[in-house]
Amino acid sequence: MKQTLVKVAAAASVLMTMSSSVFGVDEMPKHTLKTNYQEVYNMTPGSAKSFTEIFSEGMFYGRLRSNTFYYNWENETSTQNSHLVSGLGGSLIYKSATLANFDFAGALYYSRAFFDTLEDPVSALKSGKDVLSRFDYSNTGNKAMGVLGQAYLRYRGIPKTEVIAGRQLVETFYTKSNDTKMIPNTFDGLVVETKAIPETGIKLAYLYEQKLRDHTQAHSVLMYGDANSTASDNPSWSENDDSAMHKGLTYTRLEEAGVSTNAPLIVGDLHNQSVPNLQFDASFYAVPELLSEVMAEANYKIAMGDFSLTPGVRYIKQFDNGAGAIGGASYSGKLAGHSGEYLGYTNADSLDSQMVAARLVGSYGLYKLNLGYTQVFDEADLITPWRGFPTAGYTRSMARYNWMANTKSYRIELQRNANKKGIYTDLFIQASILHTDADESKGYFDENYYYVGFVQNIPGLVELQWRLRLGYNDTEKTDADSLDGRFELNYLF
């Protein structure tokens, strides 16, 4: 492991010796990529005067992408082996011009996976599993994915409001595109966003299907596949198989309970800045007959010259509307069919739960220091398998899930050179140390997680951006220590 760390660190040091330069506004690329993987469109189509101009005045946005994942276990076992997997592909997005307040967009995405199928079985792949569809590969042998990732119609005829229908990226507290692999997480549905109320932004969405990053077909938002949902091999990979999915909410158990296996996800966000220096955010989600959750958060900025201090608090309440009796209180699905106190859960068939969080963020010039704390009550695990993370911004680090029942987490994070334009000719650095105090009686383990990430646009060729992310997990669980390394190249045109 030490030799591996030395090699990776050496590669990082070579990349970081690249010189920095100032990038002029007049040279702004057509689109750029922020550190959170959201694209910024610096140039967008204007208005069309005729039907043909809807197409002729539209714009294409291209992206070539390479993403490589190296996962090294401190101790290999029969179920965990160190491996290397890469993805090569990209995307082509088209946005039309606007006519009579209507416009549309479509996006094609492609990924081709490269890994040693004999030495590294697809079932053992960790962070790099999303560069292909495991379900397609296990049934057809196909290592490639070509998907229609976006296809929507937008209407902007209402002041300060837009309505989007179709397949789209949905960025809310509970839903994210989370485009950290090769293809983003997308949803099929209807989204309404408005800023008609002063100092307030509201977004509401009705999402009837999801398409995770490693899927070629849309699927249920909250149903885990099993042998009764498909006759194909590895049925658990056919539906929502996100790492944070509640695996007790299977097709068979939902059917037996008389609950729809295709229930929609209804989600909403509210952001308000009517009080000076105070940012108030609220969010909710609901999956009928199964689960719902609400979140409220407040952050107050205290400016002191070039330095600012922002304390923040967050509260989450999860409501069990029937899912607990079907799948149990643990998102692992191990409590399905149990009741009463079982495996450390006081009520094994209830998903009622809560979380509190607090942080203190200090900013000075290019630097930002974030001290965060989260606590999930000793009730049930939080269920949010749509790539929006309850502990994000507080104690969320790369690939870490720390919203299981009776879990306390503490994190210190330092950022350098964050910006909203997606251009990092000066190196962006993010480093953090996370300690998670878990409840062993529930099958979870204490761990320390060390993370460092770098992002830079090549000076002189800002359309080309490289990223290196390293996470080392030091856990009390036997044979679980591991290194997660990721290197990525993006060329946007």
C-alpha cells in the first residue's frame, strides 16, 4: 500500500507543477465544468424568428472524457480484490433556439469500459463499476453504454418561471446528476422552477422514473429488482441498485404488500435570502405509500473585512409511510420481515428517523475551511438513493455514506481556489479528514477517511481539464482498509 501511495503522490506532484495563468473573459469557452461536475453554459442559443431557426440557431456542446479508477485493498479476500477499470467516451448535447417561449434539448452519452474480466470480475468492481452497465454486461457481454441522457421540452412564457418536461438533470437537495463517472444520473418527469417571489427560488418536480449512471434503461425510483421482476441474470442490477438504495424494498415484497413498484418521486426545494446575510433552505421528498422526508437549513454569514464566518445548521425528519414494514429499518434490507428490537434497531420495522447537523465555515481570499458535524438519531437509516446526500456540505466525503442510524460524524475540510465559472487555471485543491463513529451493533464500523482532490484546466488549453482524487479509508472492520484513486480528463468543445 505504501508503494502505491508513493507512486500516486508522485504522479500528482508532476501534474501540479503545471504553471498557472490568467484566463481572459473574452476567451471564455462555450461551456465549462465546475468541481461538483455541473456544467456551466457560458454561451446559449438566442431567440428564433421562424420554425427553421429553432434548429439552425441552436448550439452543440461536445465533451470527450476519460475516467480511470484504481481500487487497492490493504488485504485482499475472496470477495475483494484490488483492480483497475477505465472508461472512455463522451457526450454531445444540443440546445435549440427559443420560439414562442419554447425550446428543447437532447443529449447523447457514451462510455466504453476497459478492465481485466478474468482478474477483476464485474461483481467486485467498486467506484469504477459505473463506467459500464453491470446488468447489460452480465446478460449480453457488452462493455459499452450508449444512452439518450437528456430529451426535454422547456416553456418560459411565465415571468421568472420555467417548466421542463421529459428526461433531464434534476438538481435539488435530494436529487443530483452526480456526474462523477461517465454518464449522469437523470430522471423522467416534470419540473417547475420559479423566482417569481422576491428573494426566493422554488423548484418542484414529479419524477416517475430514474436512470442511474450505470443503466441504459429507465427504472423505478424506489424498487430493488429481484428474480420476480426480471428473468435475466443478476436481477438486482436491473432496477434502482444505487449504493444507498434500500435493498429491502424489492419487487416481490412491494407486490405482496400491495404497493406500486413504480411509485413516483415528488420532490421540492425552497431557497430564501430575504433576510440580509441569512440563507434559508428547505426541501422535501415523497414516494407515495412508502417514504417521505423534509429538510430545513439555515446559514448566516458574518463578514469581517476580507474574512467571513458562516455558522450553519440542518435538520432532517424522515417519515415512514409504509416502507418500514416492508423492508425494515436498515437500508441493507437485512431487517425485512423482522419486527420489534432486532440487530441493534429498537423498532426493526419502522423507518421514522431524524438527523441534525452543524458546521462553521470560514473564508479568506482563495481559502475556505469547513468544520462539520452530523448525527443520525438511533432510530432508522436515512433513505435517499437519488445521488443527493443528507450529509453533503457537512460530513460528506468521496464515496462515504454516513447516514445510518446512531451514527455521528466529524469532518474538517480545506478548499483552495473554488469558483463558480468552472475554470481552474490556478489549481483547485480540496482536502478533508472525516471521522465516523458508527453503531457496531447494527453492522457498521468506525472509520477515519482521508481525502484529497485536485482540479486544473490546462493553462493555454482551458478546454482540457484534469482531475485527481484520492481517498484512503482506515476502518476498525477487519480487512476493510482501502485506497480509492480516480484520475479523469475532460475536453469540452
